[in-house]
Amino acid sequence: MEKRNVLIVGAGPAGLTAAKILAENGKDVLVLEKLPEESIGDKVCGGAIFSHPFLNRDEIPVTKILRNIKIRVFDKTIDFEPENLEVLIIERKTLGQYQLKKAKQAGADVKSATSVSSFDRSENCVCLSDGTKIGYDYLIGADGSNSVVRKGLGYNTKKRALCISYDVPEKHNDFVMNYNFASWYFWYSWIIPHEDYTNVGVGFLPELCNTKEMENRFNAWADKNGFELKDGERSAAPIYFDYHGFKHGNVFLTGDAASFASSAVGEGIPQAIRSGEIAAKAVLDPGYNFKRDVNDLLRYHRHFSFLLTLALDFPMFTKKAFESSEKFKNLIEELSLTLKIGITQEALIAFYR
């Protein structure tokens, strides 16, 4: 049976980040990825991330930087221009291919078009879909929301949101987060401007509104805002929020496999990159105090996790509460404008960073 020092399942931002760092430090690293090499990075993504302080700009191919954040509550728009917080626009596949190149240059092996079906903790090995087994000293699960590694550890996920998005040809200049509680309930819709197209989408809890109904609502919103969804490319993906820990003996969970995504906005790429760094450091240095860094990263996961849990535990009550917000639309809009004055730029930065 083939054996590697470090085996990484998944060639996403977390897995490729960990692979690069480990290979640079002399570790024998193998990354297993189910997608073919030319498709690595071709994942569902709106393409907007906040400029977190732990992000190394040199490791992220950014196509555009936006300094204005528009938050729309019903029909009122709040403009924020924080000095130390930017929205970085990226192309997800470009990022994936860039990270793949860097990891391979560092000396990591990447085996694409290879599916992992399970892993055996007692034998310290993973089993591929063709029956082949590969052993490891350390295993890093970086295989996304439907992680085989997480399931192999015995953890199921229940808390989830769904995201539906379209890449449409219409050009747009502003990054917009649209909160219409009567329509989207817990989450929001968005407008993300890219160089030659715009990504528009919505995130929602399926327990509060089924996918078909949300599609109808989103189509109406897009039409009202001048976006022709029939001309766009549709994609959809789940985001899970059940966090089950980072280190499990010699097994690590990173990125969406660990549910590090922000419960407030669904952002996951910066958290994935950072968790990959932490996992690599934990492998390289057994004395490294990773718990402090993991807890710092978890604050993004915990932004709205309590409210999200309440919404999922009491869906009918939550649904009625949000639907009643239409009656108080004007009051909520006025409170939002007051919020613009009451919240300082520093507070906004602290929330997202």
C-alpha cells in the first residue's frame, strides 16, 4: 500500500494552501482531487471576499478592488466606505489554478480525477473509488461541504443554507447586499460586479422557504433590478454550519469541511485559506498552539450562528416573524438609516474582520 506523510483530500483553497506550505517545508504531500486538473477551482462562488488581515494579497489573484459597500434594506440603501476594509473581486477558477500551480511548484503531488470513497482511522488510510488504498501519517480533510473525511469521522451536518446564483452579462458597478426580510427571511440577495459580467444570487434557509418558491421570488427580484437570468449561467450549492472541531488525532478538518464559513454572509474562501495554514503549521510543529488561531477564525462562523440555530429549531415561528416585517417596512428602513449614523466604520470593520 502506498503511503504518504501528509494526505490531503480536496484541492480547494484550504487543501492547496496546506499542500504548498507543507511541501515547502520538506513534507511528502499528496493531494487527492475528484475534479480533473483543468477544472480545479471551477466551483460555485460569487467571487467577492473581504480583505481580512490574515490574507496575503500576493497569494490571491484579485481582478478588482471595491471600497464602497452598499447595504440595501427593503428599498433604502446604506453606503459604507470604511478605510481599512475592501471587497476583493476574484475569479474562482483563476484562484484554483493559481494555487494549484504554486502547490506543485513547491513540490506537492496532486492527483486529479481521483475520488475518495472512505477512510479507515484504524489503518490510517483512505480508500479510493477504484478500491486502491493510500496510507498517511496525517490526513487533512479539505473536501468541501459534503466532506467524505468529515463523514468518516462520524459527523453529520444539519444546519445549512442554500445559495443560488447566476453569472449574467449585464454590467454593474456596485457591490450590494440586499436584505428584504419578507422575501429572503434570514439571509440576503447580492450583486457582485466582475470585469465583464455580474454575479447575482440569493442565500436562504430551505426550512423557511423551499427552493422552487425562492427561485420564483429571486426571479422577480432580478427582473425588477434589470437582470435577465435566462441569459445567465445558473449554479447552486449548500453551505453547512455544523462545526465539529478542527483536530481529531492525526486528522484535520479545514475550510467548508469544518464549516468555517461565516454564518453572517456565507463567505468561506478566506477562512478556508487560513484554516489550511493552521493545519499545515499544526503538522509541522506538534507544539504549535493552534487552538488560539482556530478560535479566532471561528468568530466568523459564530457571527449569527445562535440566530441561525433558533431559525432552524423554530422554522414556523421564524417564518411568520420575518413575514410580518413587511408591515413594519418603513420603520425598519428608518432604523437602518439611523444605523448608518450609529455604526462607526471601525465597528463595521470589526464585524467583518
